[in-house]
Amino acid sequence: MMERAGPAHAEALAAIHHAAFPPGQRWGRDAMVLQLELPGVFVLYDPAGAMVMARIAADEAEILTLAVLPDQRRQGLARILLEEAARQCEAVGAGTLFLEVATRNEAARALYAAQGFEEIGRRRGYYADGDDALVMRRMLTPAPAGPV
Ligand SMILES: CC(C)(COP(=O)(O)OP(=O)(O)OC[C@H]1O[C@@H](n2cnc3c(N)ncnc32)[C@H](O)[C@@H]1OP(=O)(O)O)[C@@H](O)C(=O)NCCC(=O)NCCS
């Protein structure tokens, strides 16, 4: 069951990230706490072993990271987290959702394509291993601005 994560979940989030990413791309506990304290950042967390972190800034939002434990993949956990993250971004008025993905990351690229993200740019040599980053965007349907 998905929940909003806070600093108390930082250890669990880091454990998922550690298992999901190779050395050099892992975010530790402290990095999770720092991110969670930034304005507009939120994390959705599934205790089964999945997490997504996003940042909302006015009418734009960005997926900062997404990770699912290797033995929990292909059950739809990432799709559910992404959908809910997009819904929460819309609810506070975001009209676009951006992310970056390595060209070699076929699983993530397939997921994002299936979730309505389109390639809008490329950052050459963006990753430490020399891979390019694809910049992807999904249009959202923002809720009308509420009272401030
Ligand atoms: C990418 C990742 C988050 C996907 O998580 P997941 O929970 O397995 O994804 P889902 O089960 O929700 O997949 C939804 C759809 O995405 C696509 N997809 C996901 N993994 C795929 C794979 N390995 N190969 C092909 N398509 C894949 C499929 O269309 C899938 O639907 P289907 O299972 O009905 O065919 C996971 O593989 C992961 O944590 N990878 C390492 C970290 C990472 O790369 N994060 C993203 C960085 S940008």
C-alpha cells in the first residue's frame, strides 16, 4: 500500500535505491533526507519495495528518481507510483511533468513511453558512464488553481 514518505522513511528509501541502482548512482539516507527537506519535493513509497521522488515548482514538475527492488519488478509498482505522482502534481496545478532517463535504460524507457512520456531532448554524455540522457515530458491536466 502506497504512502507519502517523510524523513523517518529515509533509511528504507535508501535501501530500495541501493538495491535498484549500480554503485555511483545510489542515493544514501542523508541524500534522501536532504531532498525531502527541499520545497516542493515529495516521495511516494510502497513498503513492498518501491519509491518515486518528485519535485513541483509552480506549474512544472519533475521526477527526480524512481526505484523498484529487483525482486518486485514487473508487477506494475512503478506504473502505479508514477500515476499517483502525476495525479498529485496535477492536484497542485502542474501542467507538465519532466524526467531524464539514460538511453541504455531500456526498462525505464519502455515504462515511460507506456506512461505517455515523449522525448523532447537529449543531454549528451550526461551520465558518469558517458551515456546520454533523454529528456522526456508528459503533459498533465492541472486542477484549476485553488485559493492561496
Ligand atoms: C524501471 C523500473 C523502475 C520499472 O519498475 P517496475 O515496477 O518493474 O515497472 P512496472 O512493473 O510498473 O512496468 C510497467 C511497464 O513498463 C514497461 N517495463 C518495465 N520494465 C520493463 C523491462 N524490463 N523491459 C521492458 N519493458 C518494461 C512495461 O511496459 C511494463 O508493463 P508490463 O509489465 O505490463 O509489460 C525498475 O526496473 C527499476 O527500478 N530499475 C532500476 C532503477 C531505474 O532505472 N530507475 C529509473 C531511472 S530513470
